[in-house]
Amino acid sequence: MKFALALFAVGSLSAQDLLRSGRDNWTRSAATKNDENIVVTNNPKIVKPFTGKFNELWRQRAKPRTTNR
């Protein structure tokens, strides 16, 4: 599963925080030649669940990995 998002936080969760979510490439070509889609919002009811999921994924990936060698 691809979870494409960017969170722009201005401190603790506030109406100034932004969520950018969608399926697009961050290139000039994507902006000028491709059919891409994104959603940008500062609605806390939408931003907060994405922030929670991002933090959950970050914690999972930040755990030290152990190897059995």
C-alpha cells in the first residue's frame, strides 16, 4: 500500500497545519504534463487522523531492527 502524504505542521495541531495528500509526482513535468490529483486542507477533522497514522507508521519504522545471524 502506498501512503502518499505531506504534513506541514506549525506547532501543535492547529488550523494552520496543512495536509497534502494524493497520487502525484513532485516534478515540473507532473505539474505541467500529467493528470495528477492532490488534496490540500487545513481542516483539523481531516488533518488529525492523518497525523495520527503518520506518527504510528513513524514509530513502527523507528524501532531498532534485530537480526538473527
